[in-house]
Amino acid sequence: MTGVRRAALAALLAGAAGAAPLRGQSPRLYVANQDDATVSIIDLGSRAVSETVDLRRYGFADNARPHHVQVEPDGGAWYVTLIGAGKVVKFDRANRLLGSVDMEVPGLITLDPSQDLMFVGRSMSAVNPPPRLALIRRSDMTLLDEVDLLFPRPHGLVAHPNGKRVYVASLGTNQIASVGAGDGEVRLVDVVGPAHGFVQAAVSPDGKWLAVTAQLTDELMIFDLTDPRIPVFSRSLVMPDGPFEPVFTRDGRWIFVTCLTANRVAVVDVEQWRVADVLSHDGLGQPHGVALSPDGHYVFVGNRHQLGGVHDHEGAKPAAPGTVVAICAATRAVERVDTVGNYAAGMGTPMPTLRSTDAASTPCR
């Protein structure tokens, strides 16, 4: 990124995104049903499916392949990547289409917590996706830039809580990029070992730790973020087969990890850095996406229930409809299973704006 482009980008990002919740309205969980060209909406007050958005009603094709969803902190807008349509799309809470950005095989999304900015990576379904990270201004869905990451198949993606860095993990090489949110500076971190196949990443609420799933070596790799610019490898934990997506609880005490091939969810004790529990349930089948309720009480897990493998993004071989499993973070008990569309993939809830200290230890209501 040139100096001129960096200065222009900094000027465009001067405003911060709103954070106050919409008064009197329950937050929502949005679930991308990749085989159905639909998005299921779960009301988090009742934890039940309230409606289903059919993307074909907006002119998208049957193979739009919605993949990942993120939601504004106030719940007023949500974003979904459409692998098949090559678009990142924005809707408001009433599901009115507000705008879109054309992008080749868009994959995961992360929202900058301090600026009017969204980062979008690339889908793992592409054979040779562009090795670039898209920077999009959320308010008007303007593509501001694409940062060259210098490695193939960028996939795992998460922003630091301070909003100054975003971390991108490669599915094709043992590398992680630390990218400056304001200037596009790229710092590469090489990770030793055999091919890891990094899938997704999460940062602890206090910004101290970066957790990255390695689905080829069945590990959760932990990096120290004492200097947020340069993740330093700290330790690795053995996971059940196919670790896919991680999420820290609001207090940073636990990490829940979906393990797609094992049909399980692993729970990591951050204080002792060990796997404290491995959860199983009939509702879990190829657990893919994971999201936390804004109050931190529930962990939601989306399940594909497909006959294909980890990289079978074409789907079309359902063993059962997709499900969303609601797990109480404190007790680790499954409290509800909702049926959604085929191939439930990435999910999103409103980004937490405050750090809770006890949500993961408080019994669910």
C-alpha cells in the first residue's frame, strides 16, 4: 500500500462504528445455510428460529452459497459473504438490502471494533484464490483497498480488540500475517512443523492471546500478543479430529473449539492450557461455525450434517438438515437444538462491546 493510499485510507476511517444496542429488541444470531441460499435468524431472547431470509428473493442464484455472517454491535445491520455470487452483502435488521461489494470467492469476515471498517478473506473452496485481504468501509460498502498478504490461500481471520491489527492465517502455508488496520503494514510470522492448514482464529477479550485452529495436525495453536504487531508462538494443544473454529468466552477463561471431523466441541481451560472437556450430542454433526451470545452466557454451534469432508464446499449431500446447538457456557450443557437450512456454515451475533468477568461461570437462565 502506497503512502498516498495509506493517508487516504486513514482519512476514510476517521468515524467509529456505533455500539449501543437497539432498545427493546432481542439480539439475533444469523446462520449462513450454504446449500440453501438462505440465512436463518435465531432470536436470542427465545433462542428459536424467528425467520429465514431467502437470498433468491434479492436476485441471487441458487448457488449463491452464503458462507459467513457478522453483525454490527447495535444489531442494526448484518453482512454475509456469498461465495458463489462473488459478493459481500449488507442488510439491515429488517432484512432490507443496503449494498454489496464484488469480490472473488469471499470467505470469512471480521469487523474492526473501533473503526468503520470490515476485513474479508477468501473461501477455502477456491483452488487458487487471490492472496489478498479486502478492506471495506461498512457504512457505505465501499471497497477501500486490497492488501497483498504475500502468501497463498488466506483464510482464518480475526481483528485485535484494540482495532489496530488484524490477523490472517494461511490455509496453504505455515504462516500468519499481522496487518495494520490503518496503514496496511504486513508482518509475516512463520510457524514451524508440518503443514498445519490454518482454518480460523480468535483473540482473547484482553488482547493477550491469539488462538488458531490447525485442522491438518489437529491442534489449537496459541500465540502471545504481548506485542500485537508480532504474534509469538507459545504452545500447542492436541484437539479432536478437524478443529475448525474457536471462540473465547467473554471472560477469556475458556475457548470453545468446533471439531468438524470428530463431531465434537472441545473446551480449553486458558488458565491451565489444557483440554478440560470434549462435548458430544446428537445435534452435533460436522460442527462448523461458532458464535457467542452478546451476554456471554451461550455458545452457539452450527452443524453441516453433510456426507462430504472438510473441504467439500459444494455440499449437496445432506445427511440431515443443518442444526444450531445452544450450549450453556457455564455448565456446558446443551440446552436447545434448532433445525436450520442445509449446510449450516458461518454464524454471527452482535459484537460484544464490553468485557464481562463472570458470564462463563454464571448459570444460564
